[in-house]
Amino acid sequence: MSELIIYLLKANIALTLLYLGYYFWLRDLTFYRSNRYYLLFTLIFSAVYPLINLRALLNKSLEIPAEVMTVLPDLNSFQFAQQGIEFNQIIDYLLWFSFVIVFLSLLIKLWGVLRIHLNSVQAHWTIYSYRKSQEDIAPFSFWKSIYLNPDKHGKDEFDKILKHEYIHIRQLHSLDTLIAEIALMLFWYNPVCWFIRQAIHENVEFITDQKVLATGIDKQNYQYSLLNISILPTGPALGNHFNIKSLKKRIKMMNKKQTSNKHLSKYVFILPIAIMGSLIFSFSNAEETIMPSTLSDNLIHVEGNMTAKQEQDSLTADKKPIGDGISENVLIFLDGIKISKEDLNKVDPEDIESMNVYKGESTLKKFGEEGKDGAIEITTKANKKK
């Protein structure tokens, strides 16, 4: 299994566990700021923690040996150099291709905001500044700018709209949106990531509504303003909009009674459980099963004992030098002494007790840069007896 697939598997498990905690216990609480931090933590933790080599830390502290696989040798058919494209490589290529497609989609969304920005002009209303646009869009903000078509609104709505969008700007809600979009590049195939993205969009609106009402604006008038603006065409996907699709839920949360502080304990309970669940999965994969048909990036140990049938098959098979199929740049050690590929071809397979094949990081750690193309350590039966 490739490192990319392992990374995505770990990340998606963490993403799912943390979201389930949010969905079942946190989403209906009025602790919107805490939910904001929880959702952002969910995305950032899920993307970062698989990059930490927990296996190396565990091996270092507990001195657990590297992965070892014992197989019966068929040295004549052993091929060190991989040939052709494996299934894992095809999956990797498809994943990278999908990441590029989603990244291009993000660039298109950014261009949508930039286009409106370039076609708008700076304007002011009382203490607020905004970008005046002539496009048929609902008011929205992105980063430090508010975009508004004043011809679509009455003067009595300006105060509510600009207060709302100014809170988005002051709270840096565009950062939440961008993090959600970047996470979507990695996890677009996981429905949970789309749910988290929607939850983030909803939650920043809950935060903003709460703060707007705290300024003294009449709740009923504010909700009517939401209904009036909801009929306008939506702006760019990256913008923080004055209206969202789940307007009914937004009004419901505005009318909801404030959650008691005793429910804050849910965060203390859920976070450790979800994180530990993710880490347990990582530790459970610290000793992976290595399939005989592929070479791992870690140590493969080949024992020299054969069954009677395998010995007979080996005798009847076409005899080929042991070195066939091994790259010229691979390091070869026979009983601790470095030998060439030609010397390896002179070794009788029946004299071999065991063979260790190194590839990837394990080779660089043990042999340095000289072993970047792999290494083989062979122990003969004669040396084993010493």
C-alpha cells in the first residue's frame, strides 16, 4: 500500500470520527465560537497528524523491530527491480489527478471573487466602506472587502447588511472558508468533508447573526431582511454571504435558547475520544502485513529452508544466476562483505541461509546515500554456523 493511500486512510478516519462527535453532540449547541474552533481543528488535525511518524516514535521508545516477513525463497524468480505499473501506482496517479482538478476548481472560485473586485469601485456609507458593484448579486464579503449592489437594497437595509458583513471581516471568516476549500482538495471523495464544509459556512453565519443582534438590532426586522435578500442571486462560492441556503435553520438558531455552560464538558469528552480513536488506528497499523507479491519500503527477511516439493521445483526450474533482475546500483553484501553483482552470480542458492532486502527509507538509514537504490544482505549457511 502506497504512502499516499495510507496517509489518506488515516486522515479520513480522523475526519469521520471528529465529525461524528460534532454531528451527534455539538451542532445544536449555541457555543458557535467553540464549534468554529472544533471544526477548524477537525480539518487541520486530520490533515497533519498522519504526517507524524508514530511508528518511528514507537519503535524508538519500545525498540520494536522493523517489519519482517518470512517467505520461502525462489531465488531464481526473484526480481528486485520493479517492472511495469502496479495497481497502487494507478490509484496514486488517479488521486493526484483528482487533487489537481479540485485545485483548479478553487482557482476558478478565486477568479470569480477577483472578477467582481476588479469590476467594482470603492464606496462609503456612514462609517462603513464597501465595494460598489453593478452585478446582480447578494451582498457578500471576502477577506477585507464587502461587495454590495446598492441598487438592490433600500437605505433601511444598509445598516443591517454592512454590520453583518463587517463582523465577517473582523472575525476573519474567510479564513474558515479557505481552509474548508483546501481540505476539500484532499478529501473531496469523502462526504464527511462536504458536511464539514457546509457546517463551517453555517456556523460563521450563526456567529455573525448572534453578534449583529447583540448590537441592539431588532430580531424580527433582521430576520425579515434575511428573507428579502435570500431571493437575490448568490455571489461567489468563496464569499461570506448575507444569506445561506439553510435560512430556516439560521432563523431557528437565532430564536434558540442559549445553551447552558454545563454542556461545555462535551468538548472535553468528545475531543480525546476522537483523537485517541485516530491514534489507535495508526498504532494498529504499525506492523503491517507485507504481501509476498510486492516489495515493502521496509525490511524483508527471506529464510532459506525449503519444503521437499519446493526443492524439487527449484531443481527442475530453469537455472538462472541469482543476480538476474537486480540493478547494477544495488548494494550487495555477502556475510558482511560488499560484493559485486558478478560475484553474486557465483553464489550457489543452496548455500544461502537468509537474505535481507532493503528498499526506501530503511536503506538510507542503514547505508546512507550509497544505498539509495536498495541493498541486499546475504548470509550463507557456513557463516550462520560460526
